[in-house]
Amino acid sequence: MSEKSDNGIAPNLFMAGLLVAVGLGVCGWFVAQGLESFRTGERTVTVKGLAEREVEADLALWSLRFVATDDDLAAAQRSLQQDAARVRAFLTGAGFTEAEIELADYQVTDLLAQQYRSGPVESRYILAQTLLLRSGDIAKVGQAAQKVGELVDAGVVLSSENQPVSGPVYLFTELNDVKPAMIAEATANAREAAEQFARDAGSEVGPIRRANQGLFQILPRDDYPGAYEPKQPVKRLRVVTTLEYLLEE
């Protein structure tokens, strides 16, 4: 027969009941703490804001490379000089100044001096010269590029060797001037998204908790397969910002 305490309850049963009571009390405390943490913890929403705009290039670069070959070095050089004069005359005739035309490269190759050449050599010397047109008149450069066939008709041998692209390339150099306005536009766009989310959640948008500006991209305006941004005078700027807002009751 088991022993009983003064109040008639077995000691083991009394201890078991005491442990259950303590356990329930501890569980209740953790639940209460969790609810309090939920009420006082920070609620946030993360949204993205987009800003885009079209801009026109403000600088055009046109690299014109031409080649002359001959077994006689002096003859090849005279031919190259004549071609250089024709190219300069073509550009100045299109309305560009001498200050906009500069020598970018000059190369002389002696095929007989090449250690690993093979086969017969028809012309020993290959001379190449590159003239670079640098202009802010984008429309004028485009018009001149349409008439480049006149140089070929005049006997100038144009070459695209060692050239990244053929024809003019167009650059936009004033990105820093439009950055502040575009960032403000993207931020406003993100704020609108956060406010819509807050309305759906029955809250209000608070201050910004964290922000990431993102990278500015210069993209081709006409984004077709194989589109190359530097070849397009009109470009599309794009920036995406990521913002985290606090939500308030």
C-alpha cells in the first residue's frame, strides 16, 4: 500500500501535478512573449522602383582606316598619303573642321620580315592609317556616313581590320546630369508600390529602412535581336532602385 501525505494525496501524484502546472505556466509565458514581440516587432515591405527615359547621344566617333600596299616602301607611303588627303577632303567637305579630325593610328608591316610567314608575297609592304573623327554634331556624322561610298569610288581602300565596329559610334556622356532626377523618379515609383501594399495590409508607410540605388544602364532604344547600343544615336536609360520601408499601424 502506498503512503499518503497529510492531505491524502500520494507524493508522486502531487509532484506530477506540480510539474504540469509549472510547465503550463512556462508555456503561457513564452506565448505571451511571442505575442508581445509580434506587436512590437518591425514590419517592413521591400519594393522596387523603375525609371526610364530616352536620351540623344552627344558625341560621335568615327574611325576611318585605309590601307596601301606595294613592293616599294616609298610608293606605298605616297599612295597612303594620297588616301589620307582624300579622307580629309571628304570629311571637311561634309562640314567638319580640321580640329575634329585626328590621327589615331599608323602601321607599317614588312611581310618579308615576318618570321612565320608562308607562301609567296605579292606586296612586301602594307601601310595602314586611321583617322578619327570626333564630333558633337550627331546628325552631320550620320549624313556623312551615308556617303562613305564616295571614298571607295575615289580609290580609297577602307579596312575594318582591328576595328571593333564599322561606321560611327554614338556616345551619351551626360549621365551624371540626369542621375538625380531619375533616382527621384524611381524612388517615387517605389513609394507608390509600398503605399498600395500598405493599404491592402491596413497599414501606413513609414520611413525608409534600407535603400539600394541599383546600376544605371544605357540600352539601345530599339531593342531588336543583335541591337548594339553604341550604333544607335538615341538610347534608353534605365535604373531600378530597391527600397525597404517600415510599416506603421
